[in-house]
Amino acid sequence: MLFRQIVVIGSLLLAAVVLQTTVLSRLGLPGATPDLVVVTVVAVALALGPAAGALTGFLGGALLDVATPSDSILGLASIVLIAVGLAVGVAVDREDSSVWTLSLIAGAACGAATLGTALLSAILGSERIIWTVVPGVTLTTVLYGLILGRVMIPLVGALSRRLVPEAFLD
Amino acid sequence: MLATLIVASLTFVILDLRGGEGPLSSARAAVSAVIGAIQEGASTVASPFTNIGGSVSTWRNQSAQIAELEAENARLTEELRSTLSDRARARALDDLLRVASVGRYRVTPAEVISVGPAQDFAWTVGIDAGSLDGIEKDMTVINGEGLVGRVLKVNPTTSTVVLLVDASSAVGGRVATTEEIGIVSGTGRQDSLDFQLLDPLAELVIGDALVTFGSRGGRPYAPGIPIGEVVDITGTAGQLARVATVRPFVDVSQLSVVGVIVRPPREDPRDSVLPPREGAEGSDQTADAQPADEAADSAPGENADQPADEPTDQPADQPVDQPVDDGAETTVNGE
């Protein structure tokens, strides 16, 4: 993995985490918070492949877990996001799909990440998971993920093509 | 042909020069009226195109002027908006100071800067005060409406606050008018808390207000802070599973200015911090109940329900960990 690639991924994630915790979570939207970090992981996995996707997932999850307002179990988000990055990178071919299909995949990834986090937290004994709330949060996170994906996937694609052309999947 | 036309014209000239009413003048008036009507219509249609040459230059000026006015408009709107938000902040701070001075809490104000994502199912916020500002773990966080939560983690300049509504939070609560105690626990939903009375036979009615019971040493919860209002009671008196639903006074989705209680009051402020209740019956009740409470439970001369103008901070050598009540709260709020 190239150093430059890691720097690009790191900066993207830092921006995503800061934006998600200070702006998106304070918009007061119904249900979930727009999950910019998951969408970023999906976008990187689509642009740079499963290895970069998994790395992005790990770093993004770690950043989310240590960022100030978080009180989740450290490492949990990383596990979930590594799975997301790896799965999307392996299973989806960017060239074969329209941008809306890819956005839908981003939305689905957000939903899967939410469900996965809830499930793992419950297994690990978190008292916070209220299963009656989970469906609403999951559905809204899919919707927000779809919208964010429509913006982030082309954006991250263009950024990767320019900044790390050697790793970009054409 | 040409000669005929010239002769006709000359005839017109002569007839006109001769003056007076004739067949020519009436014909002229009629034709002129018709043409005039047409001209009027045409000039209405053409009016936007008149003076096109001149208006191009004035249009430049006007567009500059429009841009200028638009900029000014934007600036004024921005100013108005920031004035409104400043005013809202000032009001929030005022409320916070009122609560702090009435309850004699010594608070460090802070602002909410980040909110945990909802899909973490945790109700936590980040505030812009940390250990450098004297914030420590398990300090109580309030705002002008009442109890917000407690400090969970402290960084040098920021802290994480776990809100009252978080499913992991449990606070010792006291019913303001009846003195019954119980446990208020978060449900993970932003508009409801569960309240379980320790005495299942105790009387509880909808509309009762709850205040914090107070932990030993005021941590994690200082005494006397308004929590919420009972909106629903399930189960009957005597039933073990008798739980009341409490609507918190603090709207957690609208948090901005909060205060961290860096030193709890020496005396339990009892019910003095509670806002006056709507409805004559309720407010009478609170007003009547208060002096009796003060007389019974507070040191004489310590009149906590006066909006104190005097400084709220007591000498630093006061014993901070003065027990507020018996040991029940350690099991309730124990970390």
C-alpha cells in the first residue's frame, strides 16, 4: 500500500468523521445520522479495491470510536467497516454499474453497518440496543446513504484518479 | 402620374393655407385620429425597446447597484441571523445562570460541539470544555431547563457527556411534592424516561415533577436539579412493576449551552430550582411546599429559593463531599 494512498484515505476519513459528528449529527434529521464514514469506505473500496477498502474501514472505525462523543466499544466499528470495505471491493465492479446502482450499494452498506453494529453490541452486552428503534434507524440510514453515495462515489473516484492514479481501478 | 400627385399636394397646401373649416380639415382630423390610435398601440408594444442604446449603459450601472444591494442584503440577513442566534445563546446562558444561582451550583459553562451518531444507539455529546477548564469525570451537566447528563470522558479541551436519556444512565430521582424517591433511567428515546419508585405503595400522580436526589459528594449527580415531569403511569399502587413515564425538561435534540457543575451546593436546594408550574393549583402547591421544606431540611438563614445575587461560590475549604442524604443513592448512581 502506497504511502500517498494512505495519506489520501486518512484525510478523507478525518474530514468525514469531523463532518459527521459536528454537522450531520446535529441536523436533527429523523432517524439515523447520515453515515458519511460508511459511504466514504464504500467509495474508496469502489475506487481503489478491496484492500484499500478494508484499510479505510479499519481507520474510519477507529477514528469514529476515539472521536469525542463516542462511547461505543472500541474496535467494534472497525470490524464492521472492514467487512463493508472488503465486501464492496470484492463484490462490486464499478465499471459495470451505473452511479445510482453504486449509490444504492452505499445505502445498503449503511444499513448493513447499522444492523451489524447493533447486533455485535447486543452480543457484547450493550444495554443500549432497543430493537424497536433499530428498524427505523436502519431504514433512514439506507436512505441517507443512498443520497450521500450519489455525491461521494463520483467525488472520491475523481479524487483518486487525480491523486493516486497508479492505484485507481480503471 | 407624378404631375397629378404634385398637383394634389399643392391643392392641399393651398386649401390648408386658406384656413377655415372645410372638407379637408375634417378628413385630416379623422385620419389623424386613426393613426394616433395605431401609434399609441405600437408605442405600448415597443416601449421596452425604446432607448435601447441608452439603457445598455444604465443597465451596467444597475447591475452593479443590484449586486451591491444584494451583498448588503446578504450581510444584513447574516447579521440578523447571528443576532438571533446570539440572543438565543444569551437566553440559554441566562437560564443556566438562573438555575445555577438558585440552586447554588458552581458551574463551568460549555457549548455542545458534537453529537454521537444515532446509529450508535448511544446518547452522547461532546462539549468544548475539558480537564484544562476543571472538568472531571462524573460531574453533573445541566442547562437552563434542568438535568442534561454527566461527564463520561475528559480530554484536555473537550469532554464527552452521556445524556440522561441514554439507555445506560440511571439517576436517583425524588418527587418534588411528595418526597418519594426512585430511580429514573434512560430509555434510549429522546422524549421519555422511566421512573420506578422505591416504595411501590407511594402516591404518584401525572404532572408530578422530579428532581435529582443527589449522589454522595454531588457526583455524578448533584441534588435538586429538575429532571422531568410524570406524563404516564403504568400499573397500580402496590404493584411491583409500577413504572412512570417521565418527559425530561431538557430537549436533548436542541442542546447548545450547557453548564458543568464543578462544585455541588452545600445545601440541598430541594425543589427551589424547579420552574413554576403552569396552572394555579400546581403553582400554589409548589409555593406552599417550599418554605416548609426549607425550614425542615435546610440550615436556618439558608434561603435557597431567593434568586441569589450574591456570589454562588463558597470558600474553597468547604467539605465538598458532604453527604446529601442516606446511602441509597450509591446503589442508584454507583459507577
